[in-house]
Amino acid sequence: MYRRTIVLGVSLLAMLALAAAANASSSDNSPGAVYTLTNAPGGNAVVAYDRAANGTLTPQATFATGGNGTGSGLGSQGAVVLSEDGRQLFAVNAGSNSVSLFSVHPGGLQLEATGPSGGIRPISITVRGRLLYVVNAGGAAGNISGLVVGDDSLTPLAGSTQPLGVGSAGPAQVTFSADGRSLAVTEKTSSTIDLYPVGLDGRAGTPVVSPSSGGTPFGFDFDNRGHLLVSNATGSASSYALSAGGASVISGAVATHQGAPCWLVATKNGRYAYTANAGAGTISGFSVGHDGSLALLDPTGATGILGPTSHPLDEAVTEDGRYLFNLTDGLHTISTFAIAEDGGLTLTGSVPVPAGAAGLAAR
């Protein structure tokens, strides 16, 4: 009887282990979705694609935002973003100075609210919990402005609007720092980085302006240790440590050897970062050190190749780090790359998107 109990116990543990392994495998390879914006001036919309576990994309549907696009490139990163839990999606309406909120469902999106952007020509959004900030690039001077996120509402946060930093111009992206205590904004025209402190009440303070180590800082992301990783459109990528005193350089302008690296995204585990090189039709991969330092994965800088006329723009990486998606403007597609364990990229497929699409988000 005692031996039988032991055998049953061992069998039960084995079954539990197998179930746990199966659940982990299912989680690591779970399906999801990818989103982009039409940015159409006559009525903006989110275009949604179902993502299979193997990374394959299938058109799902198009969902009106209740606002208007501009019909031309936004020159930004972060025009469409997901909440941290993936249950809400947010999109800019650059032609009608508003932001749209969608709830995310297995069968698609539901428009819940639109709210004012607090300025002119919103181009980039960042969300943390119930707090959203948008950067506006239009008018005499751009600004950032905050909104409070509800389940079905976007409410302007009084006292949250702040101008760009002194001497700053040409914003490209706004994103919360990894700890949520500050907002970073890259400034293309002035080649600066604005760092806004965020108070406990969610209101942004006066920014500290730091010079970029590479010309025309554009898209950026954070690694999992809170280091700021930035693409520089003049041909490089840089990394920084953030503090109350601003952005301190870790890796200076690390050359991609590829034209116009304007967009950058990091894998969720912080091991790799990728720039989309609009002028070269390539993707450059970087390894990211524990200290935030950057090193090219390939001496040529061409980790992924899309073609000389492909004009790759926005990027998104799945939570499990298995797939990189690129909005390939010149081909009017979203391209899918499988990410290898060593950070290498393999092009596995593509789906068509409307001409003029902007922004990219994935889950």
C-alpha cells in the first residue's frame, strides 16, 4: 500500500509537471494581434490583423477611430499603442487633434471614447496604468499633455500640459520611463532629449534638456533595466542612463552603416534592439549589455533585409520576443521576422496594408 501511494504520488507530480510545461509552451506561443493606422484624412481607422502562434498575420477588420488622420507621414513612433495588460488600444488622430480609446476583444476592437490631445497634430502616445500622455508636434511650439484613462473615457488632466524643452524642436516620440517617474521625448530638429519629471498626481513638470549623442534622435525604447535606447536618423543608435539631471550617454553614436535608422524597438527581455533603416531597406540588430551598451549583431548592420525600395518604418515585437513586425511603407505591407536565440532575423511573410499607414502595435 505504501509503495502504491508513492507510485501514485510520483505519477501525479509527473502529470502536473507535464501540464505546467504544456501551459508554459502554450503561453510562450500564444496567438495575438497586430495593429496599424490608416491615417486617412477623411476618417482615420485602426487596421487589425490576427496573429497566429507561428507569427502569421491574417486581416481581421478595420475599426473607425472617430477622428481624422493627415494623409501624410507623421514622422513619429508610437502613433498606436496598447495598454500594459493588452486590454485597451490607443490611437492618435493627427488631423483632428484627438486621441481614441478602444477596448480589445478576441473578435476585434470596440471604440469607447475620443478625447482632446491638448494641442495640435498629436503624433505619439504613451500609457502607464490610468495615465496617458500625448506629444503634439503642431502649432508655434509643440507640447505634451496628459489624460486620465477610464474604461470608456479619456479625460484631460488639468495642469498636465507642458511645452517642449527650451531650444527643443521636432518631437518624434513620447514614452514613460521604465519606473514611470519621468517622460522622455526625442527632438529631431534640435537633436535633443527632453526628460519631464512626473509627480505623484500624474502631472508632468518642467523638462530637463540633454543633447543627443547622435544627430536627429527619433524612435526609442527602454531595455528591461531602464536604459534609454535611441535611433538616430543620421545613421546610428545610442543609449543613455536617466536621472533627475537628464540623459547621460552610455553608448555614443554606434553606426548602423545603413541609411536613416529612424525607428527602434527592444525585445521584452532587454537582450536585443532593432532599428528600421528607412533609407536602406534593412533592419539593424544590436545586442544590449547589462549596462545598456549597444553593439551591432552584424558588422554590415544589415540583420534583416527588405529591399532598397521597401522604406521600413514602425516596428513592434511580441511579448515573448519571438517575432518582429515592420510597417514596410514602400511595399505597403507589414513584414514578419522570426527572431532567433542569437538575435538574428529571418523574414517569414507579409500582409498588405493601406498606403500611408502609420504606427504599429503588437500583442
